Amino acid sequence: MRAGTAGGETAATAESTRPGRSAPAWLRTLGLQLGALVAFLALWEGLTASGLIAGYLIPPASDVLVVLWQYTIEIFTGGPMQQHFMTTLIEIVLGFLGSVAVGVVIGALLAEFGSLRRAMYPYVVAVNATPRIAFAPLFVIWFGFDHLSKIVMAIAIAAFPVLVNTMAGLSATSVDDLRLMRSLGATRGQILRRVRIPTALPYMFAGFETAMLFSAVGAVVGEFMGGNRGLGYVTLLAQELFRLDEAFATIVLLGIQGFVLHRLVVIARRKIVFWQSDQQTPVGQ
């Protein structure tokens, strides 16, 4: 009887492990995510259609999807929305690159020179503790209504995570590794290039991922404060005109834009920091 049971279990195990019998993990995850999205949209549509949520407060999901489709067509065919989409995209990307440059340089200097860190780090923290949105009107006065004020706003919001993670990464190098390199006669530059930077890269990319999302927030905040282009401007205008379906559709575009840019940073991390296993990264990435 046991032999028969064991044989049945073996056959079942072999059957379940045959190639092609089960979908890949990424496909199952995608199915779950799409299922959750469909369920959310169905619930949204049901609540507005039944009158439980007033349509003048939250538009039906179907209306938002219609406007979103129209905007998508305009983006890919050179319609009016393309200029707004590209304006925000440029501001986010340049803000991200600026925050990476500022954060890495300042973080590396503070990590490398202890006296400089002790002198300046309290002020860096104090600046970060100040709500950067309070500077938005000043940035408009200083840098005008064009791209520059939005880019500076994005840098102001997004640079600190890069700075902190760069400091943490460069400070995480093993003392034994540093002693070994010094015993071999390595210079400070060689130690930085061969030991400290590879150790710091996982930390730095964690900061880069956060900075990309914060850059999107900074660019939109800047567009709220002034200007006549960008997805933030379109959202604000739609809300003022009470066109909530257009406002929601533009917010969805902002979410898609930020998500895609964040995924590009994740892909770059996996290519560059190839020695870091997926188990060491946040779930869902």
C-alpha cells in the first residue's frame, strides 16, 4: 500500500515539474496585478454608477478611461497632450540627473572627509527637514516660469535620498578590505574605485530609485506653482474648470510616467549591480 502511494506521489511530482505545465512566476504575477486592476476599476465604476459616490465628486472609471485613451492617442500622434507630456518628462529626467549629480558629489565628499562631514551634515539635515515646497514660489521668482524652476524644484526634493545613500554606501566598506588594500600600497583613488564604489553601488541605486519618484513629485509641484505647460499644469487647469475626468486621466498619465521611469532605474540596477541577488531587493522589483 505504501509502495503504491509512493509511486503515485512520484508520478504526480514528475507530472507537476514537467516543462510547460505551469506558467512562469512573472506571468502569474502579471495576471494577479491585472486582475487587481480590473477588480478596482469594476468597483469604482459600480460605486459611481449606483450613486453611492456622486459623479461630480469622482467621475466614472469609464469616463476617465475614454479621456485617457484620447490623451494617449494625442501623445503618440503629435496632439496637444504630447507637448505637456514631453515637458514633464524632460523636467523629471533632468531633475533626476541633477539630483544624482548633486547627491553623489556631496555624499562622497561628506563620506570621504570626516571633518567636513562633522561640520556640514547638521546643516544638510536641517535643509532637508525644511519643506521644499516652501521654496517653490522663490524658485519661480529666481528661475522664471520655464523649465529651470521645475528642474531645480525636482533636484531640491530628490537629492537628499541620493546623498544619504551615497554616504551610507561609501561608509559600509569593510575595515579589513581597506587594510588589505592599504597594505598592498593602493592609493586613495584606487581604493575608492576598486573597493568603496562597488560596495556603495547597491546603496546608491536604492537612492536613485527613490530620487526618480521624488523628481516626478518635484516637477509637478513646480508646474503647480507656475507655467503653462506640463501634466501638472493640465491637472490644475482641469480641476479649476471642474473637468474631473480630465484631471483623473492626467493623474493616471503621471503615475504611468513615473512608474516607467522607476522601472528603467531598476533595470539599470540589475544590469550594473549584477552581483546583488533579487532576494536582497524590495519585493515587487
